[in-house]
Amino acid sequence: MANQPATTHGPRERILAAASALFYRHGINATGIGEVVEVAGVSKRTLYQQFESKDELVAAYLRRMTESGRLLDRRLDRTELAPGERLVALFERPGAAFRGCPMHNASVELTEPAHPGRAVIHAYKQGFLDRLVDTARQAGAADPEELGHRLFVLFEGATALATSINDPAAFDYARPAAATLVGQALTAE
């Protein structure tokens, strides 16, 4: 098939790769199973042998995104930077292919509270907040909880705005605000 990913991976991996690309690029609700199977080069039967439902495929996609290292929170792992610098680096402008945080995008689309993807999103967001607080603690913030929560809100806002208006300039405005928050938290008594 023309859109099939060039890979020798098994059907489950091809399905996840296709779903990941399509869900991120076009959205979960706008992407049908027919499109996923076409791009993955598998039959619908094969897809449903691997995943019980589209909901289960969505949850697997979201888990894959958290494990892939492609989310912007990975900037907190930059060991060449001091902890305070990593907090500010989180607000560097993303690349041209940026279409927002896949977790945020999915949470907007998945309105059913019992959807299996909601638990993945919640766990990811809580883990991200925990990492922010921990990095703030490493940086020596007077109140790492407060700084972590403030940066979390600022980051989520910059990400959502950049996605909504299709312009990553929101990060250019958020970065100095983050630097101010970090600077104030590190000099507070």
C-alpha cells in the first residue's frame, strides 16, 4: 500500500506507528480505523486481533507517546543543564512539526470519563507535574511545590495556545515568564 510505513516490524508495531502518526496529525476522532489499517498495511481483522477496540488502540497510542521520548517534557532530562536551567529550557520554542501536546489534544477529544485513554492522560500529567516539582527541588527553590505548579500551568497554557493558533510563538512569551518565576523562586528566602 502506498501509505504503508517502510518497516519490517510486526503488525502490532505497524498499527501503533500508523495510529501514532495519524492521531497526532489529524486527531483521534477524525481518524478512522480504515485509515489506520491502510497506512499500517494490515486488515481490520488483524487490528482487532491486536486491539479490542479503537478505544484500546487510543490508550496504547497514548502510552506509546509517554514512553517514546518525543514529548516536550523530555527537556527536563537535559543533564548538561543545571536544574533551574532545565525548568526554563522546557519553554524553548518547539519545532515546525509541533501540533501540541498529544495528551492535551487527546483529553480534548476523549470526553467519556471511562475511556481507557483518560487514565493514561491523567497519569502522564501527574507524572509531569511531579517531575517539575522534583526539578524545582533540585534547583533549590524555596517552595518547589508552588514553583512546579506555576510552571505546569504556564507550560500547559503555552502548549494549548500554540496549538490553538498554530503558532509556537506562545513559547517565546512564556519563556521569559518562566525565567522570572524560576529566578524569584531561587532567590526567595
